[in-house]
Amino acid sequence: MLTAIRKNGLILAVFACASTGVVATTHYLTQNRIEQQEQKQLLSILDQVIPPQAHDNVLSDACTIVNIPYLTGQPTLHAYVASQNNTPTGLAIETIAPDGYNGAIKLIVGIDNEGVITGTRVLSHQETPGLGDRIDLRITDWILAFTGKKVTAENESQWKVRKDGGQFDQFTGATITPRAVVKAVKRITQFVDQNREQLYRQPYNCNGDQS
């Protein structure tokens, strides 16, 4: 009886070790592929919000962690500095719209040295399919309305959805989502205008970030 128990225990131990080895090997073999895919996706998004002709550096390497005071308690956010001949020409900066209908909406906004938005994309959201999800470029081109615009003292009051007296379309049956995005894009543009030089001077310190 004791011998049988020991034998079964040994078999289970061998099986557990073998299973652990298979999992570890699979992770090792796929990790590099996953990282390559994530890097490819990041480069694609950065190319959408910062024109390729506006920089000669590798944007994903020029990454700095940003502290946005009005977004305390949110996940780590990053900015990617575009430059030509080692001179900054703009950046792509992540931000959060915390007041989406179904939770936080993560965005990335490209902004040049004149404060002009060169592109905006939604990175993640949980908005309602068929309603709030129209902020996603895969669904509609609504997000492209920010391209070419800037926030000024003269037009600041127009940075709202039309229902609130502004210039941006809302969605039928879903005003909360576009309202949150417009507000977030406006605030991050103002933040960059006020902190551009400091952002350009920050070290590139995203390597090893676990967010």
C-alpha cells in the first residue's frame, strides 16, 4: 500500500514537473513574438498620430513617462518625442478620459510645436457597441475631427460637443462618450502647450516600465 502511494506520488511529481516545463518553454518561445507584435502595433499607432515626415528618429525609443497632475490615480502614461536632426518637432502623448460612459477611455494624441493636433486615436475603451464605440476609428472616422485643430483662447469655448454649444458632433443616443473624449483631448493639448519644453527635456525612461 505504502509503495503504491509513493509510486503514484512520484508519477504525479514527474507529471507536474513536465507540465511546468512545457508551460515555461511555451512562454519562452512565444514571449519574443508577442513583444514584436506589440512593438509593431505601437509603431503603427505612432505613425498615425505623428506624420512620418515630421521626424527622423525612432519614436518608440524616444519614450518618457509623464505625470499629468489632473490624472492622479491613473495607470502610467507615456509620451513619445518626435525630432529631426535632434531637434524636437512634436510628440505623441497618452491620456485618459476618466468619465466615459462605461469607464476610462485611453487615448493618444499627436501635437506639434505649434500646438496643432496631428492625430488622435483611441487605445482602449469599454464603451457600448453600436453607440459609444463610434469613437474607435475601426467603427467611424469621428476621431479624425481633431486633426489640424488647436486650442486657443479664442476657440476654447468651442471645445465641446454640439449639444453643449461646441463644434464637435455627438452620437445619437450617446453624448457622454464623445463629450468625455473632447474634454480629454482639449485638456491634454493645453497640458502640452504649458509643459512642452519640460516634456522635451525629460529622460527617455520607459524601458523596464511594467504598466
